[in-house]
Amino acid sequence: MRLLPLLFLVSISCHVVLSEGETKTAAELRVDGDNLTKERKYIEAASAFTAAIELEPEEATNYYRRATIYLIQGKSSLALPDLEKVVDLKPDHQQARQKRGKIYLEKGLFSKAREDFDALLAIKPGTDSLINQLKSVVEAEDHQKRAEEFFDSQRWNEAIVSLTSLIDIAPDLPAFRLKRAECNLNIQQYSPILEDMTKVLRIQADNTDALYLRGKALYLLGQNEAAISHFKKALNSDPDNKKCRVIFKMINKLEKHLKSGESLYNEGKHKESYDQYNEALTTDPNNQHIRPNVYLHLCRNSLKMNQPEKAIEECNKCIEIDSELVDAYVEKAEAHLKLEQFQEAINAYNKAHEKQPQNQHIAQGLNNARRLQKMSERKDYYKILGINKVATDREIRKAYRLLAVKWHPDKHDDKEMARVKYIEVTEAYEVLTDDEKKRRYDNGEDLDQPQNPHFHNPFGGGGFPFGGGGGNHFHFNFG
């Protein structure tokens, strides 16, 4: 009776039950596997070789043929244990060693790859293909050593060169891409990080280091929502991941300030909006992507609060970080206009216009700044008459009569000075009481007063006739 279990084990070592009443030997299963391979039915072929392995676990051929199927399918991680088993069973199996050596090389296991190629060269010395493969291993080891040295000494660009060479050798190995991403993070090159980490996450979807690095790159590129999504996923996989949790909280806080600042600005609450944007700035002072836009919003709020000097400072900070942000030049120009710094406003508008020559809003702003500069350089007739720009016709005439009497040359010892003042008063009066001239003057148009045929010199001839509004007449001669 004790012989029955032993006989049963011997039986299944030679046969596998495929269906009721049907069994196949390991040799038959290998034939099936080979035929299925020729038909490109790789899943079924792998199953046949697996069944053969169950029957003959010490037969190297079973493992080798299944490994070959896995390699055809691009599943080197599944092929590697089978090839290792083949070499354990048959250390002189050259094909298994060669394939295993290539996989070791692709996985960055350079010392193991070297052992395989050394062993193969001992069997077949002088083989060119093996010599070249061993040379590739030596070069890879050298690149790895250099990459580690450069990384440790923070020579990021040089480390990237060595890591790139390693990635060319082992493109699917996450470790080298993760290191290169760290280097790019340190030199503020964020787009290459996205590319590297996308490839890592295709291989290892829950790699928290890759999620962190890709999320941070997205954040530093201003894609906050996408960044938050990456950190959430990382924290779902590893709730205790400190670096992901810290940046996740910071971005949420930053987003809160930015959204609040925008909402308050739209509500016209500019002091409160300014404070929120300032909080955003202090939440992460090192994010060079958000800083220009935050400074721009600070500038806009300062303008709304009638603080043009402060607005100019904030626009300058914005431009220092991002000299291509056109809106910063526009806001700066408007701040200079508030201070009646017309040339500075024109300079700022010119910068904006150079960057966006087709922008009509900028072109109009530039023309307006030039017009205001021209207006500032001409006589201010309202100021001469001591009235404001909404003065009525009656107020204009009243002011004129008073000033005409005040500056009549007969009342002053310095008749030349009085004469100049009197002419200015009369010019102002003639322009501001003529509807067409006043309209053109208010619009900043050039009246070209000296050539205006309707303007007359009240001092024509040798005398100085004056007709005041009250009917009084004066006459004097210059001595």
C-alpha cells in the first residue's frame, strides 16, 4: 500500500492530464510548444512549456524554450528567471548565458552581465560579437561610475550626459531615468522630466518617486491641478510619503490664495485681493513660474488703489523674471501715465509693441501716451485761466476778465513780463471759448496757434488796445 503514492508521483512526472482520459509527456508538450510558436500562438506555447516544466522541473530545455517565448513577447523580466534556471542546470548553455547577459545589461546589472560574457569568452575566445558585448558592459560601468561621481558633486549637466549614455544602454530601467530627472530638476529643466517620468510610469504605474518628480515638474510649469493629481496618487500608494505630502499641502494652499485673489479683484476689493496675492507669493517664493503672474496681479491691484509708484516696482520685478510677459509692460506704462511720466510710459509701450506688433490695444495705448506727452509740452490753458476742465463758458469768461485786468501791462513796471502773461491769458480765452478749438485742444490735437488765421495778436501795431468784458478800454504805449 505504501508504494501507491510513489507510483503516482512517477506517473505525473512523465505525463500531464490534458482532458479526461488524455495525457501527454513532457517531450510531447515541447513539440506542441514548438508548433504553437511557429504558429505565433505565444500564450498557448508558453502554457505548453509551463506544463512541460511541471513534469520535468530539472530539464533545462523547458525553461529555455519558455524564456524564448517571453523574449519574443518583450517580457524580459519573465524570461530572466527561466534563463537563470537554465544556467543553473547547464552552466555551459551558451545561448542562455548570452541572452541572460543582454538582459542583465539592459537592467543595469553590469557586474552580472560581465560574468556571463567573460564566461562565454572563456568558452569561445576571440569571438567578435562577445568582445563587443563585453566592451559595452565596460563602457556602461564607466558611465555609471562617472554619473555617480558627477551627481554626488552636483555637476548636474555632466551627470546628465553620463546618465543619458546609460539610458541608451538600458532604456527601460527606471533608476537611471529617475536620476536624470533629479538632475534636470536642479537645473530647472522641467519638460525632460515629464518625458522621463512618463516612460517610468508606463513600466511602474505606482512608482512614487516618478509620481513625485513628474508632479513637481508639472507644478513648476504652472500646471497645478495635474500636479495635485500626481501627488494624490502617490499618497494613495504611500500615505506616509513626507515629500509628497508637504508639496501637496503647499500647492493646495497656494491655489486657495490665487483663486481668492482673482475673485476679490473681480469684486473690486483690491486691498483684499492684493493681500491674497502677496500671501501666494510668500507661500512658495522659489516658484519662478507663478512669481511673474503674481507680481502682475499685485501691480494691477496697486494701480486700482492709486499707488502707481508701487505698481511700477512690482512690474519691474515681474519683468526681471519674465521679460516676455507683455502685460507687465502695459501695466507699467499705465502706472507711468498716472505719474505723468510720459516718456517712460512710451518706452514701456514700445517694449510691449515690439513683442506684439499686431496688438491693437497696445498700439492705441502707445498713441495715447504720445498724445499725452505732446499735451504735457504745450500750454495748459485751463491752468493759465485758473479753472478746471469742466468749467462753464461763463466761468471761462469771468476768469479771463479778472486775469486780463490783473496782467494789463499798464499795471506793471515790468511791461514785457506782463505782456507775455497777457498774451497767454488771451490765447487761453480764444481757444476755450471757441467750441471747435476747445474740442481739438481737449483731444490733444495740435492747434498750431501761431499759424491760425483766426487768431489775432491783441498787441498789433504800436498800441495795446484791450477790450474787457465790462466795457472798459485801456490804451498804453511802450516807451
